[in-house]
Amino acid sequence: MHLLNAAYPTRVAQLQIVGSLLALGVAGTAAIAVRVMAGSGTIDHFDALTSLDHALLGVFVVLPLWLGIATVVVPLQIGTNRLAFPKLSAVALWIYVGGLVTVIEGYTHSPAPSGGRTVFSVVPLPGSLAKATNTTGADLAVLGMLLGALATVLMAVNLVSTIGSRRTHGLTMGRLPYFSWSVLVGGIGVAIASPVFIGGLFLVWVDQHFGGS
């Protein structure tokens, strides 16, 4: 696959969408398992599965799926056949896949992150992982979510730069289609907010290893 081929952004975007849908499938399976456990009164792995469900939905499904769709639509709307940084799109995709695999791997370790619905802090329930000597599962989850957030930032920055620099002649910002405007504003918001999220993940890692709160 040649990185400067006109179809390249679409191909990368298609892979991004497929990856997001696969993450949605894993999250959905975890959610179904949680509902089955709730109905049967079983509590084994309940918090870990709830945590996995919310981790994948929050970091690897919603924004990446939207950005994948935007990577297909935005170039068509602004009249270009490539993104501002073509190779960056592929790099972001590989980082995304690495983060997704790392998070899922983290939940296969025991003890697994068991923060339940507070998964964005990856903080376990009191008395569980916080006092455990083996934090491999939590470390992998933190690393994977960090990679997912980094990939999201790169995708957003690439789209914002594309809208800013690759518009066809005569397409002013005032004539920009509404969807591209939403991508522009949303991408800037993602680029601003994600470093805060990444900083929070670093603090969680410090808490896990140095007894913070």
C-alpha cells in the first residue's frame, strides 16, 4: 500500500472503523456477561468485566469510530484526496491497535483492574488491587489506555490540520460543511482534553506503585 495513493486515507479509515467495531464487540460481550451475572447472582469477575466494558467504550470505540468515519467524509467534503499528514494516519492506527491489544491483555491477568464503572481512573475497589503486589494487569490497562488516547490525539490533529490546509480553492471556512465544522471543533477539543486524561493515567500509575490515593 503506497502511503500517497489517493485511496490511502479511505483504506486506513476503513481499518480504523473495523478496529473500533471489533472493540465494540468485545465490550458488548463483556456487557452481556455482566448482565447474565447480575441475573444469576454471580459476582465472580463482575467488576473486572464492567471495567473492561467501560474502558473499551470510552477510549477505543466512541471517538476512534467517529474519527474513522470523519477520515472518510472530510476529504470528500473539502475536495482533497489526501490528509495533511498521510503517514501520521497509519502511525495512529498502529498505536491504536497496540493500545487495544494491551488493554485486553491487561484484563487477562489476575488481579485484573476492577474499578467497575469508574474505569477511567483505573483505580481498583478499596482493598483489592491497591494492596496487591502484582499490578501487571493494571499497568497494562494504563499503558493501553494511554496508547489509545495518544492515537486519538494524532487522528484528531491530522484531521484538524487537513481541514485547515487542504481545502479546495474557494472553500472558505464560512462555506465549510457542517460535518467538517463538527470535526474541526471536536478535534480541537480532543487535542486539548486528551493530555489531561493522559496525565490522570500517569497519576494512577504513580498511585499503584507508590501508594498514592
